[in-house]
Amino acid sequence: MISVSSRPPRLARFAIIAVTGVTALSIAACGSSNTSSPTTSPSTSSPGATAAPPSTTPPSSSVPPATGQAHVSGLIASVSGNAAQVTQKNGNATVDFTASTKVSEASPAGLTDVTAGSCVSVRPAHGGSPGDQPITAGSVRVSPAVDGKCPPGREAAPGGPSGSPTTAPAKRPGVQGAVASVAGNTISVTSTDASGNTSQTSVTVTDQTRYTKQVAASTQAITEGKCLTALGTQDRNGTIQATTINLRPANDGKCMGEGGPHRHG
């Protein structure tokens, strides 16, 4: 027979065991709830985004002038602002000018304007053969020397490729240089080529010789219908940036000695 007094202790043990089990379950539950799963930060860039390609646009810069001198001669077809369109035998050219461009214009002259030290450009009269001395002048253009120097004379073009003869007779080349002396109707001209070599030429003038002289002018004198000869630099677009411009009247709407840009480097 079980004693009544032994029941309370047994019930107490059952209560303790139950409480202990509940506590263990609670601890396990807390432990699992405190375990945080790893998280990943969302990407801030779009999946298809790529780095921008480098710019292919070249940096802005002014057009560099070409090295050396350029020469153009022809008829002024039109003038717009500070640019003249020049018609030549082998095409058109654009000549830009500024207030600093030295401009001169041909005006009527005479033999008395041909003096020692001045620069002349002589065109022979019709007839005569290359090498004949003296040359009979058809026209004489007088211009002042620049810093005591005259432009170098142009070399005569050969008669044909590799010096081969041509069926057409060679034209007598003109003479360009400094006046060494004037005696009566004879002008002695000293020419200097691009290599620095000098030569002396006797020029005879007649009553039929025409004279002009170059006088200082402004850019306002650059107008349509005149003949223009410009020196300067040629940029990569083919435009001549003129440092000097010489003007002269046209002959029946044409200019003698028209030519395209020539580079001298």
C-alpha cells in the first residue's frame, strides 16, 4: 500500500521534468530563429550595361598651314568678305586675305619709272628665239623691292619630257629681276634663280613697249574682274592664306600667265 505522503514529491519531480523540457525546446527555437540566412546586395548596374567607348571625335584645332610658300595667279571671279575666288587654267582657287595682307595694284607707267634697284617683270614682244640677246620688251611691269630684294625669276619649262624635242616652237621666256642699270632704251636686269645663281639679261624697249607699275593699295581694291597674283601659305583645304597680293587689269577678261597654286618648300 502506497503512502499518501509520497505523492507530492513524485508530482514535483514530474513538474520539474516538464519545465526542463519546455525550457530546452524554447532555447532550441531561439537558436534557430537567431540564425540569419546570408543576403546578397542587389547589383546597382544594369545587366546589359557596358563601358562607354572612347570618343572618336578629334579635338578641335585650327587648320595648320602647309609648309613653304604657295603661289596662285588668275582672274578674280568673285569676292565675298575676305575671300576671293580665282579662276585659273587648271581650276579654281580660294585666296583669303586680311588687313595685314600687303596689296599692290598696277597703274600706268613709263620708262622713267624704271630705275636702278627697282624690280621688273619683262614679257618679250612676239618673235625672237630663246637665247637671243637682247630681248625686245613687249611689256615691263615695275614694282618696288621688298627688303632690298626682288622675287626670284621663274625657271623656263623644258621643251618636252626628259628634254625631248617638241613640234611646237618654244616660247621665249620672260625676264624677272632687279634693274642693274638703264641706258637709253636698254635695261640691264639681274635675275636670281631659286638656287641663288644670278644671270644678266639685256632688255631693249621700243615705242610699242607697255609699262605698268605696282603701287600700294588696300584690300578694297580686290574686286571682281581684275587679275590677281597672290603669295602665301596653303592650308590642307587648298585655301591660300595670302601675305601679298598684286592686282592688274585684265585683257579682254583674261589674265596672262594664269596658273594654279604652286608650292615652294
